[in-house]
Amino acid sequence: MNKSGYIFTLPFGTVRKYKTGREMMGASLLASLLSRLSSCYNVMDTCESPRGPRVINIAICDDEDAIAAQIEDIIQKLSKDKGLPVETDVFLSGEKLEERLLSGIRYDLLFLDIQMEGRNGLELAKNIHEMDENAIIVFVSAHEAHVWDSFAFSPLDFIRKPIKEAAVDAAFTRACKKIHEMDGYYFLSYKGVESKFSYKDILYFESRARKIFVNVRNGERMCFNGQLDAVEKELAKKKTPFIRIHKSYLVNYHMVMSISKSEVILIDKQKLTISESYREVVGRQYTGLLGGEIRV
């Protein structure tokens, strides 16, 4: 069970990364090596490569070690069976989970035990929704009476103890469907091959030689025939904001690490030029988006 670290999935397996102790050295070296191999494996400059589903980030919070381990094992099994990659973090107290959330980490799906010493699941749910209104919560409890208390927090589901795989399966399946509906996907077709990407995974669109290249955060690079003006118009209707910084670049705002008058630096350290004709509009749009984040 993953109490002190997190799990991440590579094309050829799963690596458990620990945060403390001697194990971290060996695990970190292994993770670094596999990460580099993964990058080589995934980097493609092709117009025909399909895209799989994005990783779903899941937190499990229960002060009973055995219950938390059981839920995590079931989720890992379901992830493998359904072909839906997940990362799971386990917390044995509400305070530990809240500490992680306050550091800026966000989860798509959270399994919360209602009855815990200290910070209980209902108090956690209230704080979680204040930080992230899109977080999906599944409550876990041995007492049916808590069902009525949980309604105030609009949970996706309520799982009774003792835990049954079918109940976790039902909640996990519903959550995955809702997550993918919320994310939204960009669909493209080239030479008869259909591909899709979660908007949250796209770094930027690039126009070159009458083709549009989609640059994805895991290193993939896909292309299709089209015009960047048309892509910009289409994306303007979506929840994820994209900023036109150049006649050739349309950048995902959430992937911008820093911005200056002449360039943007993305989270993967790529630098893209802001053309002079777009500077004023880019500054106004970026400031407006950043201000909205601060107000939230």
C-alpha cells in the first residue's frame, strides 16, 4: 500500500516512488531511469498516433490501514482491467490529506471515511469543495445513518463497510465517466486515424506548412490538416483557456509557467515567442485569467 509516496504508470508497468527513508534513493534512481526510457518511448513526431486516456488522480483517506489498503488494491485491479491509468495516494488521517491539498495537490476522485479521529470525512469534504469544486467525493462508512449527513456535500456515492469490490467498481466507473465528461477532449482525424486528447494534457497547437501540430505534455506530437484560426475559434467555446501568442502558436494557459513581454515558458521548459502584434492582447488576456485564479 502506498502510504508515503505515490504510484505512477509507465507504458511498461508501475513504479512505486517513496518519499522518505533509504528506499527513496533506490526508488528515485529507478524512477528516473524509467522516466527517461518512458520519454524516449513516448516522444513521437507523427500524424497518426492515437492517444490513450489520461491518468486519474485518486486519494484514499481512512484511519483503518486494512480498509485503505483494500480500497487501493481494488482500484489498482480495476485500473488494469479497464485500461484506465490511475495514481493513488493513501492517507491514514484527515489532517495528512488536508496538508497535501493545502500544498496545491489536487485529486480527481477522493474516497473519504466519514468516521475518523481528528478531521472527519464530512469536514474534509467541506474544505475540499472550497478548494476544488470539481473534486469527486465517495464517502465510506460502516454506519448507514451517515448517508443523510453526507447529502449536503453532493457525494457521487456512499460505500458501506465491510468493503465489497462491486461497490468500489460501481463508484469508480461512474467517477471515471464524470471525469472524462468534465475534462472534454479534442478530437482529430488524419489519414483515417482517429485520435483524442484531454484538453488538460495539451501544451499548445502549432501551425506549420499547412498542418496543425498538437503538442502534448507527455512528449507526443500529432498533426492534422487545418487552420489555426479555426482551432482557436473552436477552443474559445471550451472551458480550458487557450491564448494565441503568435500566428503559429495557440497555448494552453494552464501550461504556462512564466510569461514575459517577448516569450512564454511552458511547464516542460519549452520557450515560445510572443510576436509583437499579439503582445498587447496576450498581456490583457493572461492578466485577466490570472486575476480570475487569484479571486477564486
